Amino acid sequence: MKRAILGLSLVVLLGLVSCKENASSKVKDDNVAVAAERDEAAKLLPVMVFDKVEHDFGTITQGTPQETVFKFTNTGDAPLVITKATSSCGCTVPNPPKDPIAPGEQGELKVKYNGAGQNQITKTITVVANTAKGSEMLKIKAFVNKKGAAPLGPVK
């Protein structure tokens, strides 16, 4: 019992002695300025605004490749960097710009579709970027007539 009280007393004594120094006196003004600047820069984000988020190829023949371009503008305060663009199917290939898009500038995301499938198709393209949302969703759609068949198409 005496050992426990003695041990506890030593721990309390060490705690009191080690806290003698004023912690705020150890803070360097240069580090505070750098941290404040970094925090302000972190608030600046790019914003990706597309002209359209869906493209309809209409009625096409199976196996006929199609291509479209999704134009966008960076309306934010920082350079826009697209890190990845993927599609919901291997038949659709997105081709995003490799270079950052400066604030106020425009960019293009090309999407190629190989014409696979039959009847009404819808494919989704996910664009991952350094925006607040982190990703954007785009869609392409078409009515695909079987090769060699009489053109049908959707009823309008």
C-alpha cells in the first residue's frame, strides 16, 4: 500500500514539475503565419461546371462507334485537376484532359462509345477531380438497332 501511494506521489510530482514551462512561449510566429496561409489556400477549391451532363446519340446501328465532347468550365478559385475518369462499361472510354484547368478556363472531356449493346442503352461516366464534391457524373445514351435489322428506334 505504501509503495502504491509513493508511486502515485512520484507521478503527480513529475506532472507538476514538467508543466512548469509556458506552452504558448514555445509557439513560433513564423509557423503560425505559414499555418494560416496554408489554411486559407485549403479553402480555395475548383468548381467544375459542365455545359451538359447527358448526351443522347439518338438511334444508331450496332457496332457503329460514336463520340461526343463534354465541355466544362472551372468557375472556382484554384486549378482543377481531373485525377480519373471511368465509365460503367468497357464499351465507353472517357478521355479527360491531362493538364490542370486554371480558374476561369475551359476544358473538354471526350467520350467514345463503340456502339455495343441492343435497344435502349445508358452509360455513366464518373469524373474524379479535386472539387468539393470529389466527383461528377455524366451520362450517354442511345437506341441501338441490331446490325442488319430494319431501323426501329424509340417511339417519340
